[in-house]
Amino acid sequence: MKSTGIIFEPIVYGRNSPAALPALLTDGSRNGLNASFEGGLAVGDWALINDTIYVPLLNGTTDYLSVPDSSLLSFGRTVAGSDLPFSIVTWINTTDATEFPVIKKGVYNTSGEWRLLCNASDMMTFQIFDESVADCYIGRKTAALTGDEGAWINIGVSYAASAGNSTDIKIYRNGVAADNANSELNAGSYVAMENLTAAMEIGKDDTLFAEGSIWPQEVVKELKDATWFAAFYASTRTIYGV
């Protein structure tokens, strides 16, 4: 299910790819936003899944991927009403879902813009930060995904950027709407995201590291709806043996 408005879309390496795989995810969007292997993640950590594609295996202690800061990955412009809509779709396989960081830009209360992670209760959570105010974010979360540990699942999120509150945020699991509660703090003070300078990181959030696998399929500068996420899941699920 091909998107328009793609900001980041790593090139897929299939089972017949050359033996020498790179130590990075090569961005296929033509924006040059390659994700480098960091923290000891190495070429030897690529693994062939479902005899179909290669994905990097993250060790949960040091491994992650990093994309240098780019204004293309910032969807806030500081002024009220200036946030831009965006969507993310990714496949994940958690060894342990507890505090499993998926993808984010910046660190909360320092340089945060947005983040997607499983929280301490294994709930998939998508949050949008306003760093002009201390302790301020809007967001949504799902029920606990503990039962999905060890299996590939598709996670999609979107931010409509229309009302500037948590109702603008949606989370999809395997193509079906899954968010069931707000995940917010001082939401009434939220004005807009800041365009800050942190890298986009995959598998890392501050001192948290993901144990398992993440394939960040797309970051898109437009709002995707339930029909699109359902179609995307249906068109990619067999790759992951689902």
C-alpha cells in the first residue's frame, strides 16, 4: 500500500539481497534520511525472518538506530494551530513489551517532539510534546500488548493536528483502531510542537532500549485514515508470516 508524502521509508532487503548488508537502514524516500546502526548494533545483527526479509535484531541494552535531525521530521511550528498532520506505520516484534521504545524524535522535557512506545504497563502509546511548557504532552494509548510478545504486529499511528488535543491522535493494531484512553499531562497547556534539533531514534527513548525487532515502514507527512491502515496491514502481513 504505497503512500504519498513519504518522509522516511527504508529500503527492504529480501532473501536474495547481496551477502554484504549495510550497517544502516537506507532511506528509499530520496530524502537521504538514512538510519545508522548505533550502540554496538552491527551488520551481524541482521536476521532473515519468515525466509522473506532481513530486519535488525535489537538487544535491549545498547542497540538502536539513529537518523540525524531534519526539519522534514518536525511537524510543529511553535505557534498555536501550526502543527502539521503526520502518520507512522511500523512492524514490531517485542521480546519484552515493557517500556519498548519504537520510534521518536527528541527526549521528553528536553528536546521532545513526538514518540511511539510501549509504556511500563505494556500499552502502546503515542504522544505529542510541547516543550515550551514543562511536563506537557497530549497522547493516546491502547490496552496492554503483553500477549503480542514474540509475534509480529503492525502498529500505525496518526496525528490530525486539527484540535491540538488528544482526540487528534489514533493508534491502530493490525489495521484496526486500538487506542482506548488518553495518555496526556497538562494537556490544557498544549499549544504546538516545537521544531527542535534532536535525532529521530528507532529502538531507543532516553535510557530505554528495545529488545526485539522494529521495521519502521513509513513516516508520512499526511493524515492516514482507518481504511488506509487496514489496507496497509492486509498488503504487508504475509511478509511477516501473519
